[in-house]
Amino acid sequence: MPLPTSSVYQPPSADFMKWPSRRSVVHSTKGIVACTQPLAAKCGIDILNAGGNAADAAVAVAAGMNMTEPCSTGIGGDMFCLYYDASTGKVSALNGSGRAGGKCTLENVRKSLEIPEGTVGKIPMSSVHAVTVPGAAAGWVDTVERFGSGKLTMEQILAPAIELGEKGFPVSEMTAYFWGRQEKGICEASPNFAEMLKADSSAPGGVRAPKAGEIIKLPNLAKTFRTLATEGKKGFYSGRIAEELVKVVNNLGGHLELADLQYHLETGSEPVEPISLKFPNPHGTSETDDVELWEHPPNGQGIVALMALGILKHLIKQGTIPAFGPSDHNTAPYLHAIVEALRISFADASWFVTDPNVAPGVPTSQLISAPYLAERAKLFSPSSANTSILQPGDPYASPALTSSDTVYFACSDSQGNALSFINSNYGGFGTCIIPAGCGFTLQNRGANFSLDAKHPNALAPRKRPYHTIIPGLVTSLQDSSLHSVFGVMGGFMQPQGHVQTLLGQVLCKLNPQQALDAPRVCIGAGMPDEGDVYDATVYVEEGMPEETVEGLRKLGHKVEVVTGMGRALFGRGQIIRWTKDVDGTGVWSAGSDMRGDGAAYPA
């Protein structure tokens, strides 16, 4: 059954501002939108107030996020979602990721990149060969058709975002920062760069990235949304938008064809069976239920979070590590166990996470089975770090170990439905390539393919790459009622964030806001130009107790403390919890990451 409202605030959650944040948990009985952009959240709230449900609101937010935070997400990228249907208690999953083009063979791409024989090579993040067919447009339409209320049209759902693009909106702080960082890349990527920059006669070329608080209009993106709203998926994957997309890719030496977009139009998003792992809480009481974590199966990396949680579950059961409690949160032994479990899980994911429709034999059920996880748990030592699991330079080290930008958001409604939704360009603005007159950039998700023919994740025509974006959803083991929808965006940080924020709530009794505010750790570096993405470094966020940092070092971890804007490495998360008041009223309780521009907003 749903947890009581009292479960949201359990000691030590009652400690005010345990970490440097001024945010409180936000409550509502009518629904909540939690995301990194206030104006995008308003798009979703408008839809809830118009009679839409959580799915309708989520698509409105996705479009609003594309407008207000295009440096992270957009219709030129991909999406995934997990939906909880309150009327049935069923968890459903929709994979809205795109595929490589039909002519994107290893031979063609290696030749285009001029990679010598005998060298594995890789697809650069900025390369036109990193462009895969955008899955988001189809995913938005399919989400509304599959999970929506049926009360609102796509024209109504996209209207708030279209208005932002046509009338203009003030740019938020974090968005302005990342927009500015990628101004050069946008200008160099394609001849249509001005579509996503602000006109300024004093700037070189007459355009520049907008500054915080400045108004920017994105009329071409609004026009793209109008086409999708009125013509549906066909308006995006055929006609003007499709033709301009293929044209700009081909002009830059890429291999996409109109047939590739037509294939996605006909194939659509893929309904998949979500995968899960049961986690009995060793401190279960009348107010703390056992939980089940739900994730997307491969080609997504959600299996990393499930494997890590399963390894920790086994270690607790065997007494190898204690049943951690509130006083253990973010101590060295606690984080050591989490880091090692994640390291083991990433080692497996680096090989097995791929498109199962093209590379059959992905052993999803075996990887999260109790016998296998018990065997993998033998690699763990409570007294020392095992940094050899992923060796520096290992050609099969996880392709997730590169930085990326994504937006995660969560929506809930007055009927008890909730949607965990994630949408991404992959790295920032993706490739920064803009189809003429369309107002959006094309993702660089194809950079996650391996160019080694022997690797399961090797590039192949009509194949989906290893995907880092993962929404999360949690239910009660007792009766499958909803516990929460949640996620932490940010490439390889995502499964790490899932494990840390969930255990913060379940084991350490943190409320949703505190679970997000707490300093985090991350295995591996960021972008390749920021360091070795395959090294064993444990990056620790500023604010972590010095005792913890030194304790991790004594256990053999190479530790670096990250400060300032570098903390973007640790992602930005959202959590919406579902509870019941003593009088039976359902209550949504949400937290939103202080590392972003947004918040949780009640309907």
C-alpha cells in the first residue's frame, strides 16, 4: 500500500538544511511537475489545469524544455519514459530512441572518418556521423497516444511551448552558461547556426549566445512544433523537416537518407517490458515498505542501477557490509560499497548493453538474476578498492563514461498517475548541426557506437546505440502501489545517481529534497578533453565531509573533489513521491535538484 505522509519526513530528515540548500519538499494533491526550467514546468501545469493527465503534461514539458534548455534536450534527440497507471497499478515503458541510417555501415563510417586499418577509432561527438535518426518527435506523439488522457489534442499540448518560441522568453542562468560554452560549436557546425542564437549587430557574425535574463525567440522551432502538432509524426519524418534534416547531414558528408526517417515513422517508438529488482529494506517498519526499482532494458543502461542495487542487496544479506542506516549516509564505508557495486555493474554493461533487436542474445534477465549478482559480489572487498575491474584504456570500458547533457523531469496528476520522462541531445546541443528552417540541433548519440566489429555495440545499419538516458520508477513490494518516479540526468552519472538518491531515501530516511541535495560521487571523468574517461577516479562533490574523502583514499580510491560549475558532472535530478494522508487523501511530495534552474511546482 502507499506509504503514509509521515514517511516523507523521517529522522534525520527533520534536520533543517543539513546540506546548503534553501529548498523544501513541495506537496500537492492535484499533481506536480518537477523539472529544471520554471517556464517549461508552467507548460505542464497549464496542461494539467486544462484536464490533461501526467502523460499529456510530460510531453508539454518536453517541448517547453526544448525551448528553454536546448543546450541539453530537444526534438532532434531521443526519449524514454516509464508510466505508472493508477487504475491498474501497471508500469509501462516506451523506448523512443532512434537508429543509425541504413547506409551507416562500419565500412562506410570508418572510411568517411579516415580511420586506418588495425585501429579501432571512434566517432567524434561533433561529427556528422554521430547523428542518428531523432526518436523524440515520434516518442512525444506515441506517449500521448499510449498513455494520455484522450481529452487534449497535440495542438493543445504543444501550444504553451509554441507560444514561448514565438513570443520569446528570458533565458535562465544555467542555460545561459551552457549556451555560451557551445556558441563556437554552434557557429561552426552548420550554415544555419543563426537560428539558435540571439541577433546582436555588435557580435561577430551578428549573432551570439543569449545571456541570463535576456529574451530570445525561437520561431523556427515553434514552426517545427506546429507541424508536429497538426500533421503528427508524418509531419516530422517526411516532408519539409525530413528533407532539410537529410540535406544538411548529406551536405556535411553523412549517410542518412529519407528512407531512414520513413523507417522510423513506420516503426515508431517501441513499447518494451520494463525490468526491475526487488530491494527488501533491512530496516523495514510499519512506515517503511520494501521497494521494487523499475528501469528500461537495454539498449538503455538502467540495468547498471539494478545490478548495483542487487549486488548491495547480496552483500547486506551475507553480512559483508552492514545494513546501512541514517548515520551511515555518505560515510566512507557506505560510499565505498556503492562505488564498487557500480564499478562491477559498469564493467558488464560496457559489453552487454546494446540494441537487442539487432544484436540478439543480450542476457538481460541473467545479468540481474540473484545467482549471477551473488557471483559478481565476490569481487567486492570491504577493505580495499578494486580499481582493475575497468582498466584505463580498456577498449571495452563502458561507452557511458563520457559526459553528456540531458533533461529528466517527472509529472504526476490528480488521478494518481505518474510519468518518469527523459529526453536528450546526448552531449549539450548534440552535434550542433541545425536543419535549415527547423530551429533544432541534431543529437550525437551515434558517438556511443563502437567501431570494433567484434563488439556487441558495434555500429550497424538501423541499430540503436548504447543509451545513457534512463528514467526511474519505484513501487511497493507489498502491493505494487507507487512509491516514486525519479531520475538523475547526466550521461554515465544517471545509474549512479539512481542508486545514491534511492538508497538515501530507503536506507537513510532522507526526504526527496534532501536525497537530491546531498553531495554525490561519480566514477570516471567527464568529456575526453577533460581527462581520461576510463580512469578509476572517484569524483566527489564539494560539501562531502573531509573525513569521508580521506576514508575513501585510505581504502585505495583515487579521489578528486569537484567544485564550482564542475559540479554539473553530478547531474540534476527530480523526485516525486506518492503517499497517503491519515484521512486517505493522496499526496504528492517532490524535490528538485538545487544544481538546476528549476524546482517542483504544484498543480
